[in-house]
Amino acid sequence: MENDSQHPLSRDTAGCLGRLVLVALIFIGIAVGGGVLIVKTRLFTRVLPAACNPGRMWLSPDGKFVAYQWVERKDLPLPPEMPTVETKVYLRWCALAYPTKQQSLLMIDAGKKYRTVAAESLVNVVFSPDSKRMAVVTPERLMIVEVASDRRWDLDTPDQVITSLVWTGDDQVAYAAHSNPRGFAGDKTDRTLYLRKAQDLKGVGAITLYSATYDGGSFWGIERWSPRGRYVIFRNQRHGADLRLFDASTKTITAFGAQNSYTVGVSWKPDESAAVCVSQVIGGAGPCEALLLDPATGKTEDLTEHFAKAFGNDALDLPPLWTPDGRYVIVNTLKRGGCLVSPKPWKLVPVVELLLKKMGRANEQAGYIFPLLAKGWVRCWFSGTDYAVSYGGATSVTLGPADAPGAGWRMTPDGDAAVTVDRSGQILVRDFAVPTPKE
């Protein structure tokens, strides 16, 4: 007679029950086990550490404080998917003089509503001009943090999503808030631009600068504020509308650029006297439209032909600010890597191509460049290493290993130190005797 233990169906049932018990043990372990999960059965012991990594990093304008994201994930040991069951995003910061004395705030305890959003994009930090405060923005809150203490407070933004922010002074912010999501997938919102004191907890003293409907979804960066907050560039639709320049001092709007287009990048000159705006015409196979905007007059100069000759149809990326001395716009492309552009008079400097040629590595894929606070230098990433490179590519200093182009090293305004954060959460500071940059 065949017994239950020998029946194939019984064995399958037992296996399923065993897997269910294992999954239950895993969830229990996650709930009570902290950063390391240990699952034990009669057959094996499995250890699942929390996956941690530093996200983006911000250096204060005076170069004395550094802030960064810290992301913790817990994954189920169920290959190949290894599904994530818990994600937490922290803001950490410290003074560069005391890198081991870090402060930490839990900003995001991600649930199902954030599963389709990269955790590294959920927290954004903007330092005040005097470097004493940070505005910390998440999809659910706007917090002001005093960097030299543990004092912080939320600015009440009920049922609003903050999509951009700038400090207009040491104690005042301007920002865009989206509310009343409606339409398909909540794409259509009411967008309002506010001016508000950093101590105005309830918003009773907030000044409404502008309000209109926006169609395109609310996410960080869809408005491009000038560095001091007088101007902001945006579209009324994410795709298919012209660009709008709003002057907060006069509350006037100027439309410019192609109507049937979307934004590739907007890069502001540090003194707010100009902006380079690059758009792509919807359905167009040609080069991007590139305009040099004078915000004081609302007039533009067409740079499209220059961009077409320099970059063709290549995909472009522009950081939001020119170099700190206001000389160049940074333009990154897949084919040519990082370049510096002087819009007027037009000048193109293929920084990474020149650097690779000087290093005898001209056949390598050219990397991107990023602005540094130290004037005369940009940061270049390729082959897993960050370099500080002079504008003309003639002088370079190895900063150190970097996992990805968006992370990596930052340099203080005086050029005497560089800082990064490693995967253990340790702040690394390197002192430099930086040579005078040569072009």
C-alpha cells in the first residue's frame, strides 16, 4: 500500500507548504531582525544583509558642510527577482572638519506608492546662500534644517508636491507646489509659485506669485529657477508647449521657443543675466533647438546651428548652472562626452576629448563632466575614476575612485579639499595642493 509520504501530490503539497513557511519566516525575520536577516531551516541557513548605498551628495556653498542620501533596502532571497520588501531613505550631513560626527534623519519610509520611483530621486537638498540651512524636499514634505545643530521644522504644504525650490535670501525660499491632481494617472495639476519665509510654518505669510494648470505630472525639476530666484522657466505642458519665462519681481510672463517641443535642459548663468535653453521638437529627427535667453528683456539668440554643427543629433545633457565664474555652459553628449560651451562669442572646448588625448587614451569612451565649486575646474568621470580637470584639459588631478558619474567627489571652493562618501557611509576628505589650472 502506498503511504502519503510516497505520493507525488503529497510531496508537492509538502514542498509548497515548506516554501510558504520559509517566506513567513523571512517576513518575520525582516520585521524583528534589523539590518541582517537570518533564516534557518533544517536544510540551510541564509543571511540577507540590508543593501545600503550612498545616493546623491551636496556640498554647501562655503564648502564647510556636506549632505548626502543614504538608502537602505531589504530584499527577499528569492532569485532571480530578489524583490525589495523595505526601503528607507535617510538624509545625512556633517561638517567637513568633523566627518565622523554625522547627523541623520529618516526622510522616506517607502511603501507601495514609491515602488515605481527610484529611491535615490526621492530626496532633494538645496543649501541656503550662507550655508547655515538646508531646504529638504520629499514628495510629502518640505523641511528646513539648521546644519550646525539638530534643529529642523516642516513648512506646512498640505496636499501639495514640491517640484522645485530656490533660496532667494538666507531666510526666504521660492518654490513651485502642485496640488489637486486629476485626469489620467493624475497628470494634470494646479501649479502655484510661492515666496515664503523659512520660519513661516503655516504658510500664512506666503506670497502667491503665479498659479495656473499644468499638464504633465508633478516631479522634481520641471521648473528651472534662476540662482537668486528672480526668474523661473517652465512649460504649461510637459510636452507640446512653448517655454515661459516668469519674472517674480514684476509677475510678468514671456513666451519663447518652439511650441511643439519639450525641455532637454536649461542652464542658468550664476548672476542670472542669461540662460541657455535646449529643447527638442516633438517628432523631429533633427538637432535640438538651442536658445540664449536674456531674461531682463525676454529676447533670445538662436544657437541651434552652432549646436547642430558641434553635436549633431546626439542626446544632450545640461547641468542647471554654468561654471561658477559664468564663463561656460557644460554640455554632455554620449559621443563626445563632456564639453564646455561659451555661447557668446561661440566657443566649444571638448574637455574630455582633450584630456584623453593628453593621457594617451584617445580611443576610450569619453566621459561626462560636472561643475565644481572651485573656479577653473570641472569634474570628469570615466573608467570608474573622478578627475578634476582644467577648462582646457591641460591640467588634471586624480580625485579618486567613483562608482558612477552622478555620485563621486566634490571640491571645496578654494580647491584645497575634495570630499566623497563611501558605501559604508564614511565621509572621505582629501587635502590637495591644487596647481593653478591651465587652459
